[in-house]
Amino acid sequence: MKAIGSLLCAGVIATSLVFVPSGAVLASDDDCNCDVTMLNGAERNKLVAGLFKSDSYKSANKQLREKGLKREGANKLEVIRFNADGSMYIGVPFADEKGAIEFFPFSVTETGFVPMFPLN
């Protein structure tokens, strides 16, 4: 009797492995076909360091902290380049007191970093 139960359980597990889509398959379904490049490595780190030193970031960070938001770690920032025009943006994640994360984008320009959200 135990052998039959084991065989049935093994059959259910094997069937579910074959017919249930994996995380990689589900992730590929979300592909937006956007012509962007996620920047990594030295190029990303140089832009993030420049952002953190900028007055526009310091001002925005101060105002967001006054609203009760807390910046997430630097490793969670997203730096992207739109390949069509070469424009670059840095998304800075802030969490509210409940832990909900919202990204605040900064545009990377020749003159510095420009917040792409309203400041008070």
C-alpha cells in the first residue's frame, strides 16, 4: 500500500514539473520589448556616485525623508539607457513606513542630475 502511495505522489510531482511553467518562463512573458540597456559595473557606479554627490539629489532626498520615506540601499538603484536617443535615468527606491517601495527617477544630463518628480 505504501508503494502505491509513493508512486502516486511521485507521479503527481513529475507531472507538475512538466506542466507548470517555471519562473524563467513567466519572466519572459513580461518582456516589454523596450529598447533599453540596464547599466552595470563601473559605468553604473560612476553615475550613482555622481548622483549621491549632487545638490539636486541631496535636496530631493531631504524632502522625501521629511515625508517619512527612507532610501533603500544603493544596490537597489536602477540605471537605464534608452538606446534610441542615449538618454539615461536613475531610479532611486524609497520605502514608506509600511515598507512599500516607490522609485523616484532622476534624468542624467550634461549639466547634472534632474529630478523627474515634483519637489515642494
